[in-house]
Amino acid sequence: MTRFDRRRFLKTSVVSAASLSALSYSRAADAPNDKVVLAMIGIGSTVPGSVGGRGRQLIRPFSSFKDVDIACLCDVDESFFPFAQKLLAAAQRREARLEKDLRRIWEDKSIDAVVVATPDHWHALATIWACQAGKHVYVEKPASHNLNEGRRMVEAARKYSRVVQLGTQSRSSASLARAAEFVRSGKLGKIPHARAWTGGSRPNIGRQKDSEVPAGVDYNLWLGPAPDRAFNSNRFHYRWHWMWDYGTGELGNNGIHALDRLRWILNLDAPTRIVAAGGKFFYDDDQETPDTMTVTYEFPMCSVTWEHRVWSRGTGDGAAVYGENGTLMFDREGWHVTQGIEASDKGDAKEQGVEGTIHQRNFIDCIKKSSGTNVSRPNADIEEGHKSTSMCHLGNIAFRTGRALRFDAQTETCLADPEANELLGRSYRKPFVLPAKV
């Protein structure tokens, strides 16, 4: 296995902010070769007993494509490198170059695209910097840590003519496409309301004291744009999801999938009013985000409700579209229509492509079809991903402020609510600063 040279890393990891200017990069992916060369950014994020982070899971589908070469693995925790290399070896691929600092990837003109599976608070900067460096981006959900970041990501994709695909796999599902066709056919009649939910049995994470940074971890780089704070294992791998500085709670973690599906199926744009309720009613631990939450979004023609109970065993995930002639139900079997009418079609969960390769294949195909400013838009283009992610942010803001929000989609601001508008962005720790203009 390639040996990771820590001394070399320490000497080269600091990159000045000036070197990140878009003008200093060539557009490496304007004319990709027969093989699309990838760098995987974020390959870990595990907790004891888990099956692995999303970045690790994405190695398998991308390494299964003969026209893709995973040339670089990047993570701030070098303990994840050996297993990731084993995954490549199992796919009969060569060992990848190892990096801790994602900024070194921008300098490599041979890399066409990056897969960003970092914590939420790194999604935007990694995507924007990659676009500026001329690289296409597959970024995991939710698109951003806050709403303002999402808009910058869209602007970067458009300005630099990059393919940017969000990891909301349902957008590549033939089954869900048929569900959208069925709803839009008018067979359900008028649809005043839709609902989505998740239940589970996430563990109580307890309370942990601050401690020393584990060996092999660049914690300063892990923090990136987030405030400087002592290391704590309850704010680190995977558990960062439940901390406002780094994650977006269960709404951003799982709600993004359900809300994105409902937006697509119902052809919704942006909500006009958002109300949330909930709290930490079950767990007494270090988690900051609510373990119980309900959010209602008002649109011009209907309302949509999200609810999660992360302590509730056996309830699973689901969604329902309530029409005057019947109800379209989504569950682990797929989708079907109940109450009043029979569907001429139904969806099988196996077709949804969530654990397959369809969504990743769409990303690669769009890269190969794109040339110069003529960009092939992927199934989960960053514009749609931003709009769905914004619903998660607005739900969290309504919860944190404790009041209803009125949202203006044109300006992407909350009307007459300075406190809420403050939460549309964040303060950034230098040099990890979101650019005002990309």
C-alpha cells in the first residue's frame, strides 16, 4: 500500500487563500479522456458498530465502472485509508494516491471530478473550490450546511460550467418517475396535502468530555469553516450530524430524501410559510438537534409535513400523497395507491436505485456528454438539490427561532425576520471562508 508521508503533508498542506482563485486553475474536465478520473473526498465518518460512512459506500459503485478511475482518496483521518484501498483492490483497481488536504486536489489537472462525502459543513466550500478548479462534483446530501451556501454552489456550477450532482438517488429512479407521472395525470384529483416521516432507534450518545485529538487526524482541517472548538468524540465521526456547527439534524440527514421526492412528484418550487415544533423529548445527551420534530410547509396549492422520531422503533420511513380520489403511499415495498382508485401502475422499491449504481452512472454520463459551456444537467442537478435542501434549512430555522417563517423565494430570505435571516448563513473561520461571489 502507498505509504502516507506525514512530513510531506505538514510541509505542503497550507494553501493560501489567494491560491484558490478561480483564475489560477485550468478547466481539467472540459475534455475528459475515455476514463473519468475521480478523487474521493471524505471516506470515513464511522461510529462503533456502524457499516461505514457514505464516502466509503460510494467507492463501490464508482469503482464498478470501467470508464472511471479513482485516482485519489482524501480524508482528514488517515485511519480510513487502508480499508478504502482494500475496497479498490477488491474491485481490481490500482492503489490510489492519498491526501489529507482536499486543497491539494485542486492542483492536480489530471483529476476530472470529485466525490464530496464530508460532513455537511464542508459541502459548499469543497464544491465551490472544485468548480473553480475546473472539476465536476458529486456531492452528498444535504447540499449545504446553510441556505446561503447552497445558492453559491448553484452559482459556481453555472459560472464554471460544471456538472454538479446531489446524492439524492431517488431522482434517478424509474419507479418514482412513474409515480410523478401518475400524480400529474390527475387521477388522484386535487392534492391538498402530502406527508413524509421517519422513525428509528438511533442510540443515546451520552455525554463526553473534551479530549485530545486522535493520532492521524488533522482536526484543524476537519473543523474548516466551523468555529474553533476543542476536540470531542461526540462532535466527531458521524455524531457531528446532531451538532448545529457541523450538521443539519435528522431533517437534513434523512428529511432531504423525502422532501426532495415530494417536491419532484408534486412539481413544487419553494414554500411560502414554514412552521416547526419539537425538541429533545427522549434523549438526555450531547445532541443539540431535536430527536422529535414536525415541520409543516405551506405552498400556494398544498401543504407538506415532515416528521421524525429518531427514538421510535419499528415505524420506519414512509410518505403519502393525499388526493381527493385516493392516496399514493410510499413504503419499503415501493409505492401503491390506496383508498378509492386502482393504479394502472405501481413502483417496486428495488427499482429505486438507492443502493445501486444508477445515480452515480448518471453523473459520469453527464460529464462525458458535456463540453465547454455545453453542460449536460444531471438528474439531481444542484439547483433542484439546493431547493430541496433549503426546505430542511427553513424547517430547522423555524424550530430554532420558535416561530412561523414567511419565505420569499425570489430573494431567498425570510420576510421581516432579521433573526431568521442570520441563520440563513454563518460566520466562517479563516481561511475557510465562503466567497461572496464565486
